[in-house]
Amino acid sequence: MSAIPARRRRRMIAASITSLLTVIALPSGLVLGANELLNETGGDKVDNDATISIPLTPVEMIAITNSRNEVASLALLAVNPLLQGGTIVSVPVGARADVAEGEAPRRIADSYTTGGVSALKTDVENLLNVSLENVEVLTAAELATVLAPVGTQPVSLPQPIVDTASDGTTVTVLEAGTLTVGAQQIASALAASQVGTPESTRLAQVRALWSSVARAGVVRSSDDVSTSTVATTEPPKVPSSTAEFFTALFAGEIDVWQFGATLLTDAQRNPTNADMYELDGGEVLTVMASVVPSAMRLTSTNIAVMIDIPFDNTTYAKEAATRLAFMGANVVLIRHVPDTPTEETVVYFNDTMARVEAETFTNLLGPLSYKESSEIIDSVNLRIVLGNDFVAFLGSGPQNTTTTTVDK
């Protein structure tokens, strides 16, 4: 384990142990892990199967460069386990890299300028705590080619998209307002960045552009997916190129997530007053453990935890994940499950030492009940299913709690 993930976990969220009212709620629309994860749709079926593995969730990082060979936009293409649809995760290029102690602060986009794609890949992996096997740097023209299936889509821009060309001239790529755009226009806009303009002014534009791409995805109901899977003579192919990743995304429903970013203004963390931003570590953990669990890295030698969320509320997911990370656990998978929440928060375990570790979680999770399970989830030590007790605990803030034990 490197020192960087360990430091990240220690400083993860001081705010995560405050009351719910002080938490910045995540935007709506997050797919908290496909229902197909672990080949089931409920919260308890995992106890009725044999040894289970977390399925593959393929992911590719794409960096889109402008005419000055700078990274203008950065995104992860996360395909769901069915290999049909998924999530486009937009990452601010001005995000502060998770640097080693004594190393000068830098934006992740700057690592591409100084060290190329390999340096950029390393910074993104460390920042998001994932392993990336597929990485691609694309120009606007190359991106337009793989976005060809988008056709024409509507996009609403709060302000014009402006680019600084390689000769220093300013070019308006897209005007503000509601427009109909094609692949070339979307690609050119994602590759546009104006010198001297804060990235914070571009984030809404970038999200809008990726949302227009997402509209080209095929919306399927659960019945549609089941029928499609049965009728297909060949299973979908695991993508290995950018074109294949977009093909897989367009085969299903596409969600878009853009990480929030806070401008760093303090001289210690941003001594050169660069256009540099802090990501919310809790948001990053929640999104990554939801959409690319098979790419997640362990940040310590402590236990690995899976969280089931039977609530349609991403704030609860973020709170649970960050509190567990604060206590040193590795959160490796988060799912939204359609079950009706129970009163108790239940911890499923099949190892006595894991249960002992879980007993230390009550100060930040509230009352916990325990159920022994004979089944094994590969690379997971505990499965925690949140209950109404957790929601009530958030409302009352951190406190000492009494642990409840249920029948094994």
C-alpha cells in the first residue's frame, strides 16, 4: 500500500461525522451500482448463493486535448456489468493531484504537460483510488469519430464555449442557449478551453455536453434487458478500445456524473494561486465504489466492506462510505437495492475477526445488528445493509451507541 491512499483515507472527511443537515447532498441521478451486481436484485439473496464474485465493470479514462496539446476535458467511461450502458464520469482537469509529502502541488492536467499520458494516468488513479488499464488521449477530430453514433442531440449551454487557438486567437465554438449539436460540435466543444478562464465556469458546459452524448444511449426497462439478454446469440464483448467503450455505453442507458470542485485559495495547498480545485473525497469514493467496483484499490490492509442502500438518497450512501473510510475500512462496493428498508442496520459476516472489527463502527454508524453468513463474497469481509436506524442516527449526530445482536 502506498502512503498516498493511506493519507487520503485519514483526511477523508471530517464533515462526514457531522449531522445530516451540514452534508452537501450529491446530485440526483447516480446509479448506485447496477441491480445486476452479484446477479441479484434484492438485498438478501446473496445469502442464498455460493461463493460470489464482484462482476467486471470495465472502465476507460479518456483525456481530450485542445489545439495547444493541453488536457481540456477528462472523463471515465464506466460500463455496467451487462456491458450495455453505464456512466460517464466527468473529472475536472484542474483537480489537485494527491501528491506525496514534500512534492509541489499540481493540477492533474499539468502532469500530462510535464510527463505525458503515463503521468496523467498515475495522478488520476491516485486521486480516484482506482486502477486504469484502458487510457486514451484524443484530439477533437478523434473524439468526433467515436461519437458518430450520437447523431444530433439537443444541448443547453448557460454561456458560450470559447477556445484559445494555438496562435493565441479567441474562437467561439458554440453559442449560448439551446442548440442542436452533432458529434463534431460536441467534440470541438469538449476540446475547447480559453486561456485565463477559470475551469469552474466550464464545468456546467462540460456536463451539458456529456449529457447530450448520454441521450444517444438506449433506455431499457428491466424487462427489456432480460429479453435482450435471452435473445442475443452472442454475449456483449468486453470493450478494449475507445470506440468499443462508446459502443457498449450506447447499447444501454447512460448516466452522467460530474465531480464537484472547490477552488483552492490557501497559500499552503495552492502556493502559486493556480486554477486548482479540491474534490470531495466522500463523493469520489461513493461514485467509484458504485460504478467501477472492480477497479477499486484497497487503501489499507484493513477489512473490505460492501454497502447496500435501500434508500433513494445518495446522501446516505456518501455518509456511510465516508464514515467507514474515516474508520479505516476499505469501501469496495456500493449498491442501491430495491428492498424496503428494515429498522436495523445489519452487518453480514462469515469471519469472527471481521465481526470484531465491525463492532468498532457503532460510534459513526449507529446501532448495528449482526448475522453470520456461510457464503463468501470474493474480496469482501463485511456486507452492511443500511436500515432506518442509520437515518435516525444521522439526524442525531455522532454519539455512543449500543450494539444489538440478532440470531445468526
